[in-house]
Amino acid sequence: MPLRAVGRGAGYSFPRAVQEAVLRRAYAGGWPARLWGRVPGALEVACRHGTLAVLPPGAAPLRLGFASDLHIGPTTPPALLDRAADLLAAADLDVLLLGGDYVFLEATDATAATLATFARRIPARHKLAVLGNHDLWTWHGRLERALESAGVSLLTNRAIRIGDVAVFGLDDPWTGAPDADAALAACGDASVRIGLVHSPDGMPLVWDRGVAALFCGHTHGGQVALPGGRPIIVPGPAGKVWPWGRHEVGGTSLFVSRGLGGVEVPFRANAEPDVWVVDVTSVGG
Ligand SMILES: [Fe+2]
């Protein structure tokens, strides 16, 4: 029973270690996911659409798909992840973005294989990912290798260029070592910068720095929210301001996904799982 993080992630407290050790036993066999998967509506995934008119005139449009917080493990029904993969696979994506927190409790060979299968099922010319706090606390090397085997590039404080667009990623703001200077410098002279970071707590690192859009997860929209989607408890300071949805912040369009899976509490209420599909188009196009 590891009572400290086995990965490089900070912030893994002793109470959390004890809680996870208890849940590992209590949820053994994955019965919470099986039970939750039988509840009517529990396997629904919303596909949210957006447009980002930021490309120079005449530039080829780019379709981005974003999924986050899969939390493969005993509290997430596999059929829910299948539904999300189907939605994104049908969207004819150019770029797949994955926002981290791929597991809950621990990364095993089996959970890593499930992650690779998920990523392989979604066709896209470019597949890019960052890691989340739950990944960094566990054997994240297994997840990194699984992503790479599925053709997914990790964007930890670096960027890749896709035509006029640079897509950069930041390490997790809470448990990792985000380096916005390095990531933005790696964008070079790209006319459009689009960012990926596990949590909206990455937003203060890049606002007013010429970033057209930032994609985040982590919040689960509170996972258990009041009717209308108002969360009761959200992790992280920025998540309390931007718990889910699209927000315009300091010249940046912030997309916060509610993610897909579950963590300690093995169900959701008024916080429907979602994925995003965003068309990046020419200004005025
Ligand atoms: Fe997270």
C-alpha cells in the first residue's frame, strides 16, 4: 500500500493516501462502475460544440476534439468511455486533445491498455496530451508509454506546430511543474496559440499572453452539482470561477470540460460528462 505518490506529482497528502488505500479495497472488482452504469442516463455524454474564428484569412480550418478526466478505474463505466470515443470518432477531427487524469487510484498495465485503446479509436491527424494530478501521483510512465503507443504526443511544457497554429501544453499546475515561458517560447512565430492544461488553474499562467484558447478539465463540473449545474464543491481556485463550459478571459477562450469519469464519489448529479468539438476558422470565416 503506497502511502506516498509513486509518480513525480506533488501534493499527495497522507490523508489522501489512506483514503485511496481504503477505496482500493472498498471498490475492488469495480462494482461501483457496474452499479452506476445501470442508472438511467448515467452513460450519456454531451458533445459540446464551439467555433474559434482566429485563423488568418484563407487559412485551412482545423477541427479540434477534446476529452478529459477519463478516470479509468473502479468508478467509471467502460461503456461511458466507449460513448465518448464514438462521439469524437464521428466528428472527423484534425486534432485530438486529451486533458489528463486518465486513471483513478492507480495506473496498471490494464488501465494503460484501456487508455491506449481509447486513443486509438479516435482518428485524428494529430493526437496531443497532458497529464493530470491523478496520473502524476501514480505510475505515469505506464500511461505515457500507452499514449505514445497509440500515436499520442505528450505536450509537457512544449508545443507543436500545425500550419498557422501552435498547440502548446503545460504540466499540471497543482502537482506538476508548469513552465508557461518555455511552452509559449516553443510556439515560435505561429499566428495562433492554443493551449492544453489539465486544470483551469493554468489560466492565470497564460492570460494576456496572446493565447487564443485554453482547454482544461479537472473540475468535473463539481461532479455532484445543484440543478442547473451549479457545483457544490470544485477542486482548485480557478475551478470555482470557471467550473465548466466556455468563458472569455483576458482575450482567451477558456474551454472547461466536465470530463468523463468519476473519482472518490462513484456517481454524478447535474454534471453530465462531456467532450468538446471546436472548429478553428478564419477571422470572419
Ligand atoms: Fe484532476
